[in-house]
Amino acid sequence: MLRDASHSAPEDVRPSPDVPGGAASRHDDEHAHGHEHHSLVAPHEHHAHGDQVHCDHVPVEAVAPTTPSRAVVINVGEHLGALVLASNEERSGTEVEIHPVSRPDARTHVWVLPREGRDGIVYAAIFPSLESGDYAILNVDGSIADVVSVPPTRVTYARWA
């Protein structure tokens, strides 16, 4: 269950319905198996000129998924932790930015998304793999909303509302 207070779980905790999440994956091979693959890159042409192949990629702005997700791949280890930020439905589809306190220029962001949990839909942003350290959670206006510690080998839970 997502909690208002920050806390950490040990490394050997496995994903459960209490830790709802979502992840994106990329699958480039062509094969038939009963589901579709969606790419963040628009359809495009590959042109061959002699020994060189040119690719005309068309930039596409990503759009937050609206279907609740059920799983997320968390990568924690000796120097890595993860952060789950619980939020609310009003923030669904909003990007939340964080950065190491010591490196404000090293920002990263993810969406707050609807996630299926044991007790129904919850809204959360999941940073599945972060270098351990203290992170500033930014408000939409760029000001610092909170600072959380992300220790190695753990999943840290906090609230962004």
C-alpha cells in the first residue's frame, strides 16, 4: 500500500498488488503472438544509398497512457534504489521531476499514472532505478516540494500531492 510517509522496503521485496506500477518496454522483433506492440517513434522510411542506410525519424511527443498498469520492473542493487511517489487522480498524466539534491541539472521525470492495486486504482509516479542519495521532488512550477532519501537496495515510498 502506498503511504504518506517516506519509508523503505528491503531489497528482496518482490512486486505485489500492494505496489502497483507500470513500465514501458520496447520490442523490435517482428512476430505474431496475440498482442500489439506500440512504439514511441512514428512509422518512418529507411532509405538505402549504396552501403549506407538513412532513417527519416519523425519526432513524436509521448502521451501518458490512460489505461491502468499492473506491473513495473524495479532495478535496485548495491548502488541503486527506486522511488514510488503516491499522488492523486488530478495529477494523472502530469510529469513529476526529481533531481539529486547535489546535482540540480541532473533532472529526470516520469508520469503520474493510474495503477491497478489490490484495493483498486491508485495514482503514482515510479522511478524504477535511481543512484542512491537525496532527491528533490519538484512541484509543477519547478520549486522544491520535498526532499527524500533513496537508499541502495530499497524501494522508497513518498507522497506527491
